[in-house]
Amino acid sequence: MPNLKHTIIYMAVSVMSLSATAQDLLANRAPSDRKLTDLKAVKINNTKAVIDLSNPAGDIYATWDNTSALVAPGTLPANFKVDLRGYAMPTTSRKVTSKYGPRWGKQHKGLDIKVYMGDTIYAAFDGKVRISKFNAGGWGYYLVIRHPNGLETLYGHLSRQLVKEDQIVRAGQPIGLGGATGKATGTHLHFETRLLGQAINPALLFDFESQDVTGDFYVVKNGTIQNSKKSAVASTLQVQSREPETVTLADRPQTQAEANTENQETNPDTPEPTAQKREVTYVVKDGDNLFRIAQNHGLTLDQLCRLNGLKPNSLIVRGQVLKCS
Ligand SMILES: [Zn+2]
């Protein structure tokens, strides 16, 4: 069958000589897909490093134990960068009913977010469950998860826990159900974020109203977390590239009993950090331009360019880190 053999050889040669674009068309996809696919591959390689979840952030935590929600405050490395990429919102609720900070003369070290009985609560990042316990006088059924980015997240007043201690969890995995266990008036999620035993205002990391994180990274300069009322507001303005106001005021009355309870939850010995200027950086995303980045950080285009040694028409690329203060 010489004719058929000839045809096969001819087809093979034809395919080999096709341009990349023509091959794309043969594969039934738009030529531009090739470029996109390549970019995606690069992104995955950059951000999806294989991380061992058996001992998350083992480089900064001396121990792993299931005894207490509190961790002895340790010394943070200078300029510690908390990687917020790969986050999931702990709840789809956008309503913050009580914010972080002083409340009736005490410190409320988390955010209260309105959830209803049985609402699914999700792990904020990949991690490992360190505590899954019951505290009748405070958080009720609660969880503490340690994450590779150094954070520990705490979820309180659950009606039920869905994970066990030492269990590895993934960001966005259901870990519990909303409730009002412990000392809580009304169902809500009490959500805390801590770094090496030090509380961070969760609103500096998570914007529940817009269901997003405040940026790709949260930078802790000189080992000092900025949570004092004045600097927390300043930090919020500097860190966020979106809406500066993240917390709304309480929409329900809270009893003094609950106020006391929330206070019991916290470590009263944590000193108020002193105000300190921090360097704020921004990681360029797709579709960004210098003008908008400047605007979002309260800078003029010229100021932003001067900080970074750029010209107004300089090209910026995704992943590029810009100084914004
Ligand atoms: Zn609370």
C-alpha cells in the first residue's frame, strides 16, 4: 500500500513544519493561550513551593504542643514577612460586630464576626490544628491552627469542631460550625490572629467586608507588631491597597458578662506596642500601574517613582516589590 504510506509520511512532515500558532489552532485553542499558560506555569512554580505541614513555621516556634492556646511570646526575626497568599476567608460573613482593641477598658484581642448557628467556618490558611478544646468560661468549642506563614489563627464559640488536634488542614477546608458556646451572647465567630504569641489585629490582615486579604504580605518591622489604636489605623492605611476602613461598629448590645469573658480569653500581660514607623512595600499584580499604586498608598506618582528609582513611564511587572513609604 505505497499510497497510504506516502500519505502518512507527508502528514508527519506537515505537522512538524507548522508554526507554533498553527499548532495552537490545530489543538483548538486561541494562539494567545500559549502565553497565558506559560505565565500560569511560572506563577505556580513561584508560589507553590512544597511546604512540610507536619511542623508549620518550625523555624520560629520552639515547640509544638497541644496544651494551651497561649504561646510564650518569643522574639520575632527582624522584618518578618507574613505571606498572606493562599488565604481563605474563615467565614463568608462580611459583618464585623466587634472590633479589635480596647473594649470597656479591656483588650479584645480578636474580631467578632456575625455568623449563624451551623454556618461553616473555614481554615484561613494551610496548617496543622494545634488546639481543639472546650473552654466553658470563654471561647467554648474553639480551635487554634498553626500555619507555615508563622501565624496562629483562633476560632471561638463554635457549635462543633470538625477537625482534631494534630490534623493537617488546607486553606478553605471546613473546620467547624458557627455557634455561641462558651460565654457568648448571640452566635458569632471570635477570630484571632497571632504571631509567635503576639496578637495582631485581624483587620490588618483580613478585610471581611470585601472578603479579601489586605495585601499579599504583612510585614512586621523590628519584631514589633503595631496594634496600638493610633498606629493600627496608620498601619491599616499603609498596608492596604484597597479600602482603608475594615471594621464596622457593633450592631448588637454586648453584656458586661461577655466583655469580661472576652477579656479572660486574652493575655493581659501583653504590653502595648509603641508607635514606630514601618516600611511598607507593595507587590505588583496584573493590571497595576504606577499611578494607581501611588494613589492607593497616599502618594503622588513622583513620590512613588522617587522612592523606587523609577520614571513615571517605567515598566513594572507582576511580582515586583515597590517601596511605598
Ligand atoms: Zn470576641
